[in-house]
Amino acid sequence: MFRWLFPKSCKRLKVFISYARDDAELARELAQGIRNRGDRVFFDADSMLPASDFNAQIEKSIRKADRFVFLASSASLSDGRYTLTELNAAKAQWPSPVGKVVTVLANDEVGPEDLDAYLRSVQVFRPSGNLVAEVLQFLNRLRPVGLFCRLVSLLMLLVLAAGLAYGATWYVQNQIGRTAEMRVDEAISIGHWTGAPTVLTRLTFTNSTNEIRYISIGNAELVGPYGQSIAIASQTLIFNGMDQLPPPSILIEPDRPQVLDYEFRGLIGETLEIHQELSTYMMSGRAMVSMQPTPDFIPADLTSRMLDAAELDWVWTPGTWRLRIPYRPGIQNTFGEIDYETIEFDLDEAEIDVMRSWMEGYHTGAGVAPNWRRMTRFGTAALINKVADRIDTTDGESAAE
């Protein structure tokens, strides 16, 4: 993977050395020096495979080379020498030799005037000191490192990251969502708690894998008989008979279902502000929820405004209602696509009249106490107990089972 991510061509050169037999010792020293610097070299005395087609292997090696080093001498430039055949192959491979072909004057027997136009079109390298050391330095300056190779590596990193992200998304959407589920209990309670439409229900979370899973619950939607939609903007976890804010996600251990009581309350309009004011008052010590309600249980102006807001935000009408709860299964902070659990229940005129009678008590605070003490599951008269039907959901649409 590392070699694929950081191509060898960005680190090591493949060098072909073209030389005459008379210059074999010099070519061998140059080849060894190139190898010592970590590059690869084709040197026919060492690189030819046994019983191979000599011409074909030479041509193939030149095609795969990054650099072509021509050791120019009276021997390599003589008519009939195979070095000229290799030079013709290089001309075919690189019509423009710039950056590819390195011409090295191997001795003082030849000069630039003895070279053809192709070899003279690039810098003709005549060492002034140790030939091998200076040629290696010159080759190193031609190495394709720096910005280009860093861009290549960065591009491949981005491709790899995109592939990993796609794979993770696929795994989350196709694996996680199939192994962690949420179910809504058929037993629910319906009310209009201090002016807010409320549904209290029990949620069961299951995990059929061998690893810990998480489920995140979104804000529910309450849909009325005529298609009117009420966003349930507040969730409350009922734990040990008391309200708590729910955690961002529910941890579910393998084969250990979590069963939690949730209240979905539609704090909308003025009701939200009044609920905050009522909560502050009820927890301040000026009101005791265990006391029997009296006309001055809470201030008259607050109860009056509470009733006005409850009337304004009243939503209940006779017919079939539907509660739709979105959830997303996941692993730690990675969650899959949204799924839904949907239940439906019926309300009749008599049940709606009961809820309205509770609202009348808000004028004196008499309706506040039973609503406030409703926190134990199904344990108060301030909510109507119902049996709901679970609805199958597909692609966001609900259909009766």
C-alpha cells in the first residue's frame, strides 16, 4: 500500500547506460554508483536475462527507463557499434531528449563537435573531476522529486480518503442500520400537559451484533386526522419517576435491550415560554406539588396566560392520529440513515372533552398539580391511556400493516 501510495518513480530513477565495450569498466563504476544512491540501473553485463532476446530486452529496457545515459567515446560513436542502435531506440522513445537523455563525454578523445544534433541538443556533460561522482550529482538534479511528486502523493491520499469515506458510508448505511433497532410500545398515554400536546410512550432498543451500538432519536412528528403536522420539539426521558433531558444517543449493549420511557411534548408558540416560567416557579419552593391545589396555588396571571396559550395551541380533534419518531443507528459518533417508527391511535369526542376539562383548571392552578405529577408512567389522571397500532414505514411513507 505504501509503495502504491508513494510511487517509486517519485523516489528512484530507472537509468539505462549505453556504452561501448572499451568503456565497460567506467560504465560498471557508474552503474554501481547509481545503485548505491537507491536508483535502478540497466547495465547489460548484469541485467540481461539468460536465453533472452537481446534486442527485444534492450528496447524494452529503454522504453521503461526514466533516464538514458550515453557514454560518448571514439568507440561508442564508431560506425557499426551497438551503442548507435541503442541511441536510435532512445530517439524513437524521446523525440525531444531534454530532461531524458544525458550525454557524457567519457574521455578526451571526443568533443561536442563529434556528436550528432540529437546528443548536442541537451547539455553535454564533460566532468572536470571524478566522472562517476559528477555524473551522479548531475542525475540527482534531474530527479523528479519536489512539488510534482508531493502533488502525486497528495492526490493519491485524497483518492484513498474518498474510497475509505465511501466504504465507511456504505458500511454505516448497509450494516449498522440492520443491526440496531428501536420499537415503540403499543401502550401510550395522550394528554395536553399544561397547554402542550403530549404523547408518553415506552421505547425498546435492541442490538443483535457482538459490538456496542448507539441510537440517536430525533424530534417526533404528530400528524392529525386531516394531515395537519405538529412538530414535537421537545423530548423528555422519564427515569425513576422524574423528567430528564435525554442523552444525544442511547448506548445499547449486545443482546441487552434498553427499555426507556419517553415523553414527546409539543412545546410550540407561547407555550414554550410559559412552560419555562412555570418550571421556574414550581421548582422555586413557592409552590409544593404535593399540596392540594388551591385558588392561589400559582399566581393568577400565570394560570390565566397558561390557559390562553393552551387554547391558542390546542390541536386535538376527533379521528386517527399518527406519531412518527425518527431514529438513526450507529457506532459511537457515526450514524447511518434515518429510520422511522410510527404508531397511530384514535381519539373520540369524549376523550377530547376530558382533556379540555383539565385545561379549565388552569384558571386556578387546579389543573396544574395533576399534570405536574404525571411523571410516573401511566400513573396519573392527567393523561389518557391508549393502545396504539404500530405502522410499517417504507422510504418515509407509512402504510398500515
